[in-house]
Amino acid sequence: MFEKLRSAISSLTDSISKSSLSEKDLDSLLWRFELGLLESDVSENVAKDLATKVKGRLLESKLDQGSDAENMLKDHLMKEIKGVFDIAGSVDIQSLVRSKKMTHEPFTIMFLGVNGTGKTTTLAKIAYLFKEQGFSVVLASGDTHRAGAIEQLSTHAERLNLKFVSQRYGADPAAVGRDAIAFARNHHVDVVLLDTAGRMQTSRNLMDEVTKIVRVVEPDLKIFVGDSLTGNDAISQATEFFASTEFDAAILTKVDADAKGGAALSIAYIAKKPIIYFGVGQEYDDLIAFEASAFINSLFSPRHEVAG
């Protein structure tokens, strides 16, 4: 995973030990580095910002070429990337659920994203995770647009032996959310997981609808689900969904097939919200908790696990 991004970083650090650190030569190296980041699906703003900050740090350091310069550059890069994830923060959803449970109210999580990102499957993985940790869960099919969506989530509920709430196709998805919360409250269920229809970020009407769902349901947590393989499109999606919903966290799917790796860094930078899980397969337990330190280490090592 993430070979492209790792290659862009290693190319720069290897070159710095062989090159003069004059500002002119440094500009050339950082330009190639910036192009490498762009090819790794790092957004243009993130790539430019990283290159500019690294240049400033290196010029301040006034290092000669050699291994010291290479190590210093690695240190600077790691600090800058770590800074992106530090600003984004973290979300411990299990702790949030436990805290809400003490109030005898259900904790509601709403899932957002476009069609085809694996949003419904990701919801089912989160349901499995909660169930394994001893929480009670109800699944709510707020996707009342896509043919087969209700049946898809119902199948997951059956496989996981979980309660399921839905209405007819064409029904108000906000009403489905309200029904699920009422059911959870009346039956002392800990967690409500609300699916929503996939929608293109360019569709104003559908984006307005998801804003309405958020306003009516008032979920405790809003999770954006993005497909890491779509690269810059995932970043565009995250930007628009955040503008409409101010989601609280993101999950990236299909990470096991992602050779680039820039989407996680870019989404954390743009939305300033944490990546909390990586989806790495189709099974219910194919979900890896995201750890920024492990992700960063993976970018500076030939082979390294991306999460703990």
C-alpha cells in the first residue's frame, strides 16, 4: 500500500544527501517532490504547503549535504505530516458511545458519501465492531432512493442478527432516522447506525437533502466514507460533504488496493477531521483502526503496517 507516496518521500530524502543545499538546487528538488505528491493523489494545496514548509525548515537549518541532511529532512517531513493529523485530532467512537449510554440515550451515527464507495458495507463493519464489543445496535435504512438499498442493509442486519428499521422507497430518510432513534430509545438500544443515499457532491438538491437529514436527526457523529482509489475525486467529495454537513470523521475504503496513499493525508488536511478507520476488504472484520503514527512510519519505511 501507498507505494507512490512512499516513493515521493524517499526520492526527496535520497536526493538531498547527494545534492547541494543551495536554494536553487533545493527549489528543483522540492518541485520534483511536489510533483511526486500530486501523482500520489495528494491535493495541490497540501503538496504546496508541505514543500514550502520543508524548504523553510531546511534553509533555516543551513545543513551541508550528506546523511545529516537526509536525516534532518526526514525529521522535518515527519513533523509536518504529523502536524496535519494532530490538527485533525482523533475520535474514539467506543468511548463516545459508552459516555452516551450512561445518559440512557442511544448514540446515533450517520454515514455519508457518494454511490460506490462501500458506505453500506462500512456501516455493517462498524455494526459488527460494536456488537463484538458488547453494544446493542439497530441499523436504519435512510437510503430510500437506490433500488435494492433497503434489502442490502436488511441482509446485513440478518447476518449480524441485529434489529433493522426502514420505510418504503421514496420515504423521507429523516423520518427513518427519527423512527430508528425512537425504537432504540424504547428498546434500550445503545447505537443507531443510519445509512443515507449515496449522492454526487455536485448535486445541489441531494446535498441539500443530506443537510436536512443532519438538521432533523441531529446525529451524535457524522462519518464521511470515501473510496481511496478515486484519489482526487475523493478529496473533492470530502470537501463538498464537509461544507454541507461538517462531518466529524472519515473512513477510507479499498485501502488494501491503494498504491498512492494521498487521500488520507489530503482529507485530514482539508477537513481538519480525523481518519478513523481503513477498510481493507469485504469481510466484517476487514476494518483497521487508523493510527497516524503508524501511517506516517509506513511512509518512511520500505514496509510497515499502516495502523496498529
